[in-house]
Amino acid sequence: MRIIRVAWVFAGLMVMQGVLQAQTQKAVMPNPVASQATVKPETVGFSSERLGRLHALLQDEVDKKQISGFVSILARHGKVVEVRNGGQRDIATGAAMTKDAIFRDYSMTKPVTGVAMMILYEQGKWLPSDPISKFIPEFAHLKVFKGLDADGKMILADPDHAPTMRELMSHSAGFTYGFGATPVDGLYRDAKVLQSQNLQAMIDKLAKIPLLYQPGSQWVYSVSMDIEGYIVEKLSGQTLPDFMRDHIFNPLGMKDAGFYVPAQKRARFVTNYRPDAQGNLVVDGGGIGLPADFSTEPTMPSGGGGMVSTAEDYYRFAQMLANGGTLNGKRILAPATVRQMTSNHLPPSLLTGAFGGGMHVMRPGFGYGINCAVVYDPPEANLPDGKGTFLWDGAAGTWFWVDPTNDVVFVTMIQRMGSPDNHHLQYTSHAVVYGALVDPAK
Amino acid sequence: MRIIWREPATRAALAALLFACNLQCALAQQAKPQPPAHPAAGLTEVKPETVGFSTERLERLHTLMRQAVEQQQVAGVVTILARHGKVVDYRAYGMRDMAAGSPMGKDTIFRDYSMTKPVTGVAMMILYEEGKWLPSDPIAKFIPEFAHLKVYKGLDADGKMILADPEHAPTMRELMSHTAGFTYGIFGNTPVDKMYRDVSPLSSKNLQEFIDKLAKLPLAYEPGKGWTYSVSMDIEGYIVEKLSGKPLAAFMRDEIFKPLGMKDAAFHVPLEELNRFASVYWVDPKGGLTAKPTGVIPARDFTIEPTMPSGGGGLVSTAEDYYRFAQMLGNGGVLNGKRILAPATVKLMGSNHVPVELLTGQYSIGLQVLRPGFGYGYNCAVVFDPPTANLPEGKGTFFWDGAAGTWFWVDPTNDVVFVGMIQRMGGGPTTWNLEYQSRSVVYQALVDPRK
């Protein structure tokens, strides 16, 4: 009991310290993206008045207690148009959401792992046509699930072709996540693939589980980007967090990006919520199999969902991609590599509406590149974005997009775990942001 | 729709008014290029050559319209042609009323009928930009009355309807592109069309009653599996009211008509403007025109504000009103500094949203045949591949027309806007197709499209 009270006091102190820090920061540095030029919306084609709808959209979610709080960044032509925050970092303590709040990125880790892979691609370490087993010999004899026989036993077959790196990077190699209803998903759950002690243990488990489908014949959201994390380690000789730190986070100034939140930053860590059966926000207790404890460096860094960052950290990453691989003179990738990463890699036969998750439906105009979705024909996909817009989101509702045609970057961070409303809010923000881009020629 | 101002007592008074107006118009035209008074106040008019048109070749447009009047294809016409936001050609031909001998004027008010649909589309897109709905939303999210719509699957041996649950709930995208499963009841002859005719949803007292009637009718086909011209835009009118909290007429007035200066655009013609309201004619099977109604479009009294505003066909306007609306779209959502929509939203509205496998020629309404290169966006047709569609305009041209023959198009590639207003019901394959004839004639006059 006493310990708990001490913890509360400690937490309170941390919060107070956070507030003080934020106030001090405010005096010294008006906003956390001060290192980026912040400009009036009109100078880059946005209407200030119409951008009011974006704030209304997000603030309305807070006011209706649908989300606890948000930090949102919009930029065009590499210039930040606005950074907005609202609501609370923690509802119980009443701590306000601050622009330097740290969020669980979950699947928004995937594009970062994608960039790590593309760095190694540029170093000549792998090719899209390579079989995955070239780098993971444990996968040399993967079987493919073909259904159940009369006794309920799995029918297995050899793959038509060895799954390739391209398929791995576009969720079409045959892996799954373990959240689905198929017998193969059941095997993932039984083996606790995502809760492995380390990446080698994860690979060893996956080596014994059949592929869910013939490589290239479906699109299924999967552990593929966790497998990529293992490949990054193997090809670079560094741990995944170290590789990302040295090659992505440090050069780009992503100060709080990492795979855990160190004690001294804990006060800025946003509480994660989820809607209960009645739709009310309750603190999320984890337990669905995704990383939930961010207090220590994980023994198995998840390339598919393990990162935390501030909104600004992720904005820096996204802006680097929008700039064709560079930010503030730090070159991460070449333009051609970014383009390759963010082009559709799914055949038309998979873009029929039969595959996808939530509102990310693979369909004509909307495909999947390397570790991100790609809107290659926006009107066809029913979206207002520019051609070639790429995007993804995370299980706690964070989302971003990069629009190379209009040179727009958008990042919004919330922490609402697993809500079906997350996608709706995400796509509504597309409608509202493009409704404010009144002078795209600027 | 018996036309009040045909009655002798008012006719004399109106003739006087008419004369005054004609005089005023004539004076205003002489006074050009001096400012206002002219109905095109706020519009820039330029010599055709400055924006790539040949004055000489545009004479063919005038000849076409004159001949249409002379040969009694139409009583009268008003056309407006613009490029790069500047009016190139703006003329009135023929009669506003043949019996009275009153000439067509630039300030004549017309029944827009289905040209209301793109306006309702813009109303919907305004709400889309406000984050109020998404194309992927089920319609039932906004109209719970539609939560249990069935789909017509044919007739059983006893001639009874076979009904099934839809494979997916019809979506807003499908509603906006006539692919949700609704029909009109007046054009088709399917068992579902007959049910529409029996309950006559479009003759409801108000939009709520209209929705309640539709909730009891099955969809005519699986959502997304067909294209049928339909009451969908009337349904949208109901959604506009629900999402905005305003009557459709008030929403359009505040958000579209007033900002754009569409002075006479409305769902009825007020008494004091009736002297400018064009008479409507029907194609006479014996040749020429008749004032006697024939055909399937129900008559309507345009002199009173309707209790059920029709988002699919209820508007009246002058040619200039509609030109202002179309030019706003041509400009990517803005006119004279008044921003209605953002360019990306206009592009979304004016892009094809019908699955290409439906663009085979099997779906059509009147002369508008969905086919390769010719699809349907949100509340308007879209020519996404003009040569394949056998049309001379630029890629991405979007357009529609009305039951009384009015037509318009917006060509974003050539930055051309055209509006043509007539009042002829029942035009068909044997009558002049001014909508497409004018396309040929306008583009043959665009001799320097780079200008």
C-alpha cells in the first residue's frame, strides 16, 4: 500500500516536473519542431480557416471522450504548417497532452523497419528476388497449409516457389500474425511466436509452422516485418535497435524513438486506452499479444510493432521519405530507393477487395509496397490524396501519410488500442486535410 | 404546373414588365463593357481568340442553335461558353414562350431537373470535407431506416418476389454513383420499378416520408453489381439535411447559391419572377413542339416551395446561375474568391467511381450510355478516356443534363465550361441532340487549345 502511494507521489512529481519542463521549454523553444521551419498555412497552399476543421475533428473526439488526447503535425514542402495537441496524456492524473509526449507506434514501426531493410538493399546486401531462405536457412523447408483432411489433420504441400524477399516485404509470402481464425493462426498462438524470448527463438518457431497460403497468392497482414528485423540484425551484425539508432534515429534527430521508454522519460509516456464494450475509454491492460511493457529494452525487438516515439520523431522520419530519403542534409536513402519502397508491389489479382484489414482494403487504386500501403490511383481508391501517397498506422491508432504528388506529410498520434473507429478517424482526416489544401499549385 | 402568367389578366401586366426588362437588357448590352446591370455581372467576357477559340468557327455554334429554333426543335436556347474562367460566348435564341411571343432572355429561368444532381453532389462534398461522411460508410449509418433493405432476386413460380439480404450493406460511394441498388420507378419496367410506381416515393409530402417509403422497397439489384439511374440523389438530399441540420434548400442557399451569386437558383420560382420563367414544351409525336404534357416525368408546380425538395431534380436557375456553379467546379472549387470545395475534392467528385466491368454499354439512361472511357463519378458522368468514348472533349470532362434538355459540361483538361438551357421534355433519338452536337461544334472551334 505504501509503495503504491509512494509510486503515485513519484508519478505526481514526474507529472509536475513534466509540466515545468514543458513550460520552461515553451519559453526557450516555442514548439518541439522549432528545428523545422514553421510557416503560415497560406504560404504553402493551405487555408487556415479550413484547417480549423482538422482541429475540430480531433478535439471533438477528445470532447466526446472517444480519445484521451492527440498530437498532430501537418507539413508541406518540408515546412511544418502546424503542430497541434489536445486532451490528456493521462486521464486519471489529468496530465495534459504535450507536444513532446511519447507514444506506442506499434505497426508504424513497419515502415521504419522497411527503411532499415532498404538501407541494406542499397548496400547490395539483398535483392527482392532473393528467396527468404538465403538469409534464413531455417526457412528452407517451409510447407504450405492446404486445408484439413477428414480426420481434421493439416494437409501440407511444398510451396510452388520459395517465398521471396519481395513477398516478405509486401505481406504476400505466406506468413500470418496469429490473430486470425485459421488453423495456422492457431499454431502461431500456441507457439507464442510474438512473445518469443528473442528473434532467433521466433525464427525457430516459425520454421516449424506451415505458410498459410501459397507465396504470392494472397495478402495477409503478418509477422513478416518481425522477420525483417531478424534479417536486419543478420545482415548488419548489429541488433535491430542499435541499427535503427545509428542509421535512422540519430541522423534524423528522432530523440525519443526507441524500443522502450527509459525511466527519465516515463513522465512523457502517454497512457494507452481502449474502448470497453460500452465504448467508454478504459486503460488498456495489454494481453492481446503485442508488446505492452515498454519499461525495459525488450529481449525480442519487434520490427513489426515495437517502437515508441514522439509525433515529431515520426514526422522527421516521414519527412525524410517525402524528401526522397534525406532530412536536414542527412541522407538515409536515395530517391529511387524510396520510390521503390513506396510503389505498389501487389499483382492486380490481389487488389480485388478480398484482402486487407479494417478500412485498409486492397483494391483497385490501393495496393501495398514495401512495409506500407500505397495509393497509386487515388480517385479509383476513393481517396482525395495525391497519386503515390503511402501510409500506415498502428494498433493504438497512430497514423501517418506521405503524399509525394502534393508534397504533404501528416502524422497524428493517439493511444486508443484496437478500436474499429481508428481507421474511420484516419480516413476522415484525409478528407479534411485535402479539403483545406485550397491552392495545391503553391 | 399550369402556367399562371398565361392567364389574360396577368399577361398584359407581364408584357409591360417584359418590355421593361427587354429594354433594360438591351440597354445593358449596349452599355457594355461598362459594369453591372448585365446579368453576367462579375463575369469576365473576352474575345474568343484570346483563349484559343476561333470567332469564325464559333459561328457554327450560333448556326446550330438558330436552326434548332427555326426548325422548332426547341422554343429557345441560352448558351454560355467559357474558357480559363472567362466567358467567350453568351447568347439567347428563340422564344421563352411561343404563344405569347416573348423572346428568350439571358435572365430566363429554367427547370434544371437532373442538373440538380451535381449541385446536390457539391452539397454532399461540402459535408465530406467537414469530415461528416466517408465513401466507405454504409448508407444505413446515416439512414437507420435502411438497415434492413432486401435485394430483389427475381420471381418464383407463383410470380412472387424472391428477396435476399444484400451481400454487403450499400455504401455511400455506391449511393453517389447510382450503383447502390435503388431505381427511379419511372424509367424501368422491372417488378421493383412497379413497386416504386405504386408507392410513388418522389411524390411524398416530405423527405422523411420519402425515406420511409423506400425503406419498405427492395433494392433492384445487388449493391455495386449494376448501374441504374435512381432516386439516390434525392436520398442524398435527405442526408444533407440530416448531417447539416438545415433544410436542403437553405443549405444550398447558404453554402452554394449565395457565395456563388446564383441569384435565381432555388426549388421554386417566386411570383415576382414568374415573368422570367420559361415555358416548357414536349416533343410532339406529329413533329415540332406542344405545350401539352406527354411522357413519364410527373408535372410539378414550380411556383410554390416544395414540401419535399428534390435533390435529384428540383432546382430552377438561369443559365448564368448554372454557369457560375459549373465554373466553380472548373476552377477547382472556387469562384470570385468564394471557396466552396478544395481541388482534391472536386477531382474526387469528377472521377469515375463505377467498376470498369460495369462499363460495357449495358447500362444507360436516355442517350447517356456507360461504356469504356465513359463512367460515372459522384452525381455526374465522367469521360475519363474521350477517344475511347468517341467524344472530342478533354480527359476528365464531367457533366450531366436535365429532363427538360438543359445540359452542361466541365472540361478540366482544356479548362472549358459550357452550359446550354432549353425546355423540351421527351427529346429522344429522333430529336436533335443539342448536348452532343454542341460538343462537336465547340471543340471544332477550339483551334488553339494551348492558349
